Amino acid sequence: MEVLFSDVFVKSLKKHSSIKKEIQKKVDMIMENPIALGEPLKGNFRGYYSSPAKKNFLIIYLYCKACRARGDDKIVLCKDCTACKDETIKFVDIGPHDKAYKKKSYWS
């Protein structure tokens, strides 16, 4: 399994360092079973998954295998899509529920 973290994710992790342990625990769990722990998103976020790290605090990520299987790779348009293996998880963003859905962080 290959795991990648966007610059936005890393920056947000520093901003929310008070819950870093909860985030790390959830990231580890997602890495074990990305589909079971995440909720597939719809609309403008089609292709992405979200999983709560804490009440009202979300982790937004992509799972390449699911993205390709559903044809969402044609929507998400990751620049490195062809270079990534199916078993790649890309952690895109973290943040409070209301703020996480106000912006869309593309993997670039």
C-alpha cells in the first residue's frame, strides 16, 4: 500500500495539532481498510471519501482502486493518476465538517 499526503493535508495537520493522535489513529485505520471506514462522497466531491477523525472533524481522501473502478478518475483528474498503483491512498485534507466541504482540494 502506498500512502501519500497532500501539502494541504500536512498544513492542516499542523494547524490542528491538538488532535494529532486521533488523526493518526484514524489514518492508520483507513490504511487497513479504506473502503469500510470511509463514506464515498457525491456531487462536487465525487471520487473522494470522508471519514470522521473526531466528532464533526473529517479526513478527506482518495483511494485509487475505488476511484478507477467507479470511473471517478475521469472527474477527479489527479495529475499523477497513471503513476499511482491501485493500492494508493491519497490523504487530501482534514478539518471541521463545515470547512472541509466548503473547499475542494484537488490532488495536484
